[in-house]
Amino acid sequence: MADATFNWKQCFDQISPNLVLYARQLTPSAADAEDVVQMAFVRWWRRFPDGDTENVPLLYAAVRTIALDQRRSDTRRVKRESASEIALSHENAPIFDPALETKEAAVIVTQSLAILPEEQREVVTLKLWGGLTFQEIATALGISINTAAGRYRYALNTLQKHLAPMKDDLLGEPNHPPKNLLNFNMTKEAFL
Amino acid sequence: MNDNDIESLLTSLSPARPSALLSQRVDHELELDLSWARAPKKKTPRWLSPVMWSSLGAAAAVVIMSAQPMAQVGGGTGSVAFQETASVMPMSTIREVVDARDEGIQYNELSRLPEQHVKLVSLERHAWTDPRNGAHFTVEVPYEDSVVLPVSFQ
């Protein structure tokens, strides 16, 4: 039994950040996203207790189904929020790990993702952070593989247009490190 | 800024870790019903599924072919009709070359290239047996085939 518990925890630790990130594309808050991930993961693990990666696309599909169901029942959310202050406390929690060197990029990317239509944002999240193939995305979302690839392409084009003016800040030139990285180095040198 | 730049920029960001409370809630919910932990793992190997489908297809083909009556055995010019009954079992089908006649080199009318013409005479023997009384049935079908071989002069 201890082995089984260890297995689900190991699997959950690995996959839950990506699941929550995906759920947050479909839900209004971090608390809602975590609720959705909890329900989806429990259902999925009871069905596939071996945690085979082959079934991970089904887990994302479960997250989606539950998120969409939850969105329909507004009353449930209102009731839960009134009962939980924790939910309100991380309503606007960052969707990316706020590491020092990527903090600025994380804010910009979060804002850029927000301008994408939901269906494109879903595909980008599943592809880049979920690590799913277009075939798996198509199955999870119930769309054709061409539609999935097309949405991904449109999303990248939009992001490219939106992020291009901030290219130097985000990527940095070989001779000109990003501003935040430069500040970090200067601070470091000051201490040395 | 190309697609690769965008993709590497996005993937360089790690999704935020969920709250510790979430893991506890999942743990609690999974412990409420531990039937999943006791259930035997019925993991089917990945390769088994295509094998099962192909064997199913092969079995279907065998059923269809065995359902068709063997109305005609042999073919070509000397076709022989033999109605196989349930009591008669096929034993063998042998084809042996009896004679080969070289008809020499001829030139093709269209391509004007040399060809060697050979006439092959063969005999096909079909044998059946009736297990009830040990009777043997043999049918011989003569064949004559014209074979054309390309020739190159070197």
C-alpha cells in the first residue's frame, strides 16, 4: 500500500504543475484550477493506478471536461468562495514559477497568453508544457489534428507579434544580456 | 524572433507549483476509497493490441475462405470441375514439367528486340482421398505454357 501511495505522489508531483497551468487557462482562478485538478487526478488515478504516461492525454481531457462543467455551475463557485478565504487569497497567483531570473519574462508571457483566444491558449499549453503531440491534443480536445496544428500556428504568430517589441528584454543579445540579468550580475559583482 | 525563439522562451518558464494543500486533498480523497490500490493491474502490453487485431483479421479471412465451396480446382485451358464433398479430403497438388521445347530466337514485332521462345509442357495432379473407404481420386490436368525470355547478345 505504501508503494502505491508513493507512486501516485511521485506522479502527482511531476505532473500537477502542468495540469494546474492547463486548468488555469479554463478557469477564472487558481483555486478553481486546483479543484479541477484534484477531481480529475483522483478519477484518473482510480482508473489507471499504474500512472502510465500513455494515459496522460486522458488526464488532460478529464481536466478539460471538469473545468467546463464547473464553469457552467456558477452557484457552486460562489458558495465555495464564500466558505474559503484561501481561495480568494490566491485568486491572482502567478501561473509561472516566479524565479528571480525569469520573473519579468513570466509576467510578459502571462499577459501575452491572456490575449490569445481560449482554444489557442489550450493548444499552446498542452503542446509546450503538457508535452502532448498534436495527435494527443486532437484526441483530448475532440478536434482534428489539422485544427490542433492550425490553432498552435495562429497562437505562435500572435505571440510573435506581441512579443517582438520586447525581444531584447526577453531573449537578450549575445553581447547585451537581458536587463534583469544585467542587474542581477551587477548586484552579484557588488557583493564579490 | 522566430517560432523557435518563442517556443524556447515559453518552455523556459516553469509552471508554478500548486499549493501543498492540493496534494493533501488528493491524498485524502484517494484514501477514502482504496479499491484502486487493491485492484490487480491488468496492463496490456502495447504490442498486444495490434497483434490481437491482426490475428482477428486473419481468423475472419480463414472463416470466409472456408465457408466458400471449392467449386473449381485448377484453371487455364484444362479446367476441371470437382465438387468436394464433406467426406473427401484433398491430399496433394503437384505440378511437374514433362517437356520443354526450345522454339528458337524470334524478334519482337513492336520492339524489334530478340526474344527466346520456350514451350513448357507440364502436368498438374490433384489427389483426394475418402477416409471412409480409403478410395483415392486423382485428376491430371495438362498445361502448355509459352515462355518468352529476353535475350542479350554480348
